[in-house]
Amino acid sequence: MDAEERHERRLTARQDAARLTADGVRAVAVSWVDNAGISRVKTVPTARLADAAHRGIGMSPVFDVFTSDDVVTTSEHIGGPDGDLRLFPDLDRLTVLAAQPGWAWAPADRYDQQGRPHPACQRQFARRMTDRAAAHGLELRMGFETEWTVVRDDAGPGAGDVAGRGPAYGLTRVTEQSAYLLALHDALDAQRVDVLQIHPEYAPGQFEISTAPAGPVGAADDLVLVRETVRAVSAAHGLRASFAPTVVAGQVGNGCHLHLSLREHGHNLHRDPIGRYGLAATADSFLGAVLDALPALCAIGAPSPASYLRLVPSHWAGAHRCWGVENREAALRLVVGEPDDPDGGHAELKPFDAAANPYLVAGAVIAAGLRGVLDGGPALPEPVTGDPAGRGDLERLPTSLAEAVGHFVRDDALREALGEELCGAIVAVRRAESEALAELGPEELAEATRWRW
């Protein structure tokens, strides 16, 4: 980031600050997501926004090796009390928070004190992978499904009294929590988040929100904003929201499915009139490579030991490395879309959950898919119909975080894309989480991680 760019940022931020002040905004939350999937933050008075945009906000690099319970581990390149980074708010995503009066929010990119991109910045990693795809003529659109569980806020530290005991997907649950859900719709609309739908999910007190597709970085920004909006609206209604992969052991957990589609030079690669299942050859190779890399990608998208309480067969979690056309039990679901929609059709990755850093998920999936496109990797195998459970010819995805990390460290393409600093920090955090929680049974593990996300 050069001096001229910093000067332009300061001028823009002064105008933004004046607008925010006129709207009654007194402070701005500048956030990033760490490798454990926790949204961390520094806040500044609105009057200091221009200075933050020009010089950044100081932070320690050690946050890259924080675990989800705030234990500090270390890696070969990152760890210890030394060093400093600068958080630069993305002014294009500056958003007045409708559910938190007086506050605005912006996601941060991280740089060193000389203005060079921090090599372990997850948001810039997602942008680099987006740019790498664009250099080969590929445009990706992504969107996340976010699931969460709400309980009464006065229910104590346990799973508590879930809010909305109506049946799965039932209108009763919407009726029970109609004011809460309406407030959530209103807040997201005011924040210009394009919501496709909100509905009750399978587990007691569980809901899901789907947002419209955007570029990979924008989709990850939307997810961060959606989660914090859910938290704020929940608190205002006497509720507490959990995005943990497993809220109650043995129940269906909270997923965070990734939807993605590809275009090449403006053409929808999911609408090829002669392609297999409507997929152009490039999309077939991209998705085939993603499917091949899923065991390693689980270390990114299912990053907690508690993730593997959720990632079990016959729970629509995508526990087997297979794909299917509109098969919600397959790890990769091909969504055909409406026949008369020229922009319809995309793919859904089901094994991921809300403990994941969405920027890492977006960037790693692009990196895995590009390997297939550029190296001529295998196309998708034959699709699977029905429940894959019990079939001896299908590979089960990792059943533990340690197993997923083993696949991840052997994936040279992912390691190259992430770089030594970011890759090393991810591995260190995953291993620390695995070791810290290794002796816990399912109920204890769910309890230990229930309120971390």
C-alpha cells in the first residue's frame, strides 16, 4: 500500500466519518477472522476512522495462532509477543449496524508496518485466489448457508431452553419466534445483505439463513456480518445464538454449506448444452479436483474436533467423499436449477461448518479447483444416488480433526496457495485444538465448544 493510496483512503474515510456521524454512529468495529474461526475486533471512535484508514490500527501477529478458547500456541513463522501489524478497514464494506445503534462495522485487511500485505492475512488470501482464477478467465460466485441454534439467554451455560420448539421446518417455530425473525429480516435488509431465505432447521431451536451469491471475498464478508447481526438481534430478544458445529451431542449440528458457481469469460459453466449434467469441461475438472481434495479441505472447513460430531453419515452433513445430482447426503451436491434460468445451476459443499474461517474456505476451495483446471485433473466420477452410508466403495471423509490435518499437510497445492506463514499457523492451531480436547467424550466436547462460535 503506497503513500498515494493511503492519502486517498484518508480522504474517503473523512467523508464516510461525516456521514456516519450525521447518522448517529459513534464507533466503528474493525474485524478480522482468525484461524480458529473466531471474529476478533478493534474498535475506533468514528472521529478516528480517517486515521485508521490512513495508518491502520495496531495489532499483534500472535492472533494468527490463537485457538478458539484463547490459548496462544506457536508456529515456525508466527508466535510470541514480538512484532506488529496494521488493520486497514475496507471502506467499501463499511456498514451501519442496524441491530447495534451507534455502531458501524468494516472488515479488515492486514498489512505490516511498511505497508506490505501480511502473508497470513486470510482475507487477502481469498482475494489472491480469486485473482488467480480471474487470470485464467474464471469468475466464481459464492454464497453461504448459515445455521445456528438459539436458547433463552437466562438459561445458564448449558444447552438451555431452546427457543422455538416447533417441529423441524415447521411454521409453528416461525410463529413462536415471529418477532425475532422479522427483526432479523429488517436488520439485514437495512444493512443491504441480500437474503434469499430464512427458515427453521431440523434440530430444536435451529434456524438457517441463505444469502445471495457474490464474489468470494464479498460472500465471506456477508457471512461475518450475518453472524454478528444474528447475535445482536438474538440478544435484543433475550436469546443467545450458537453457531457451534455441535450444540448437543447426538443431535444434528450447525453446518455452514458453501454454494459456488463458475463462469468463464462471461459464460455460465453450469449451463453447457452438451456437457455432462450440464457442466462444461472446465467446471467438471474444477469440481472433480475439489471433490478429490475434500479430505484435506476438511481441515479448513471443519476445523474443530467438535466438527466431527456433526460430520456423520445419514445426517445430510456430506460425510462421504462423493457427489450427486440434487443428493443432499453427498458431500458435493450438484444443484441443477430451473431449466429456464440461464444463470441457474451451481454446486454445494456440505461438510463445512460455522467454526470455519469463511475467507480460508473460499480461498482454499478455489485453490483446490484450479489445480484440476490447470493440471488436467480427473473429472467428476459417476454420481451417487441415495444414501451413501453402508456402501463399501465410497470413502468416508475424515472422522477426526487430526485425520483431516494429516491429509492437509500432504496436499502440496493447498500449501503452496496458502504460503508457509499461513499454512504453518493453520496447522499449529488445528493441532493445538486436537490435543487440548482429545480426552473429552462427545457430551463433554459439545459442552466445551458450545459457545465458542
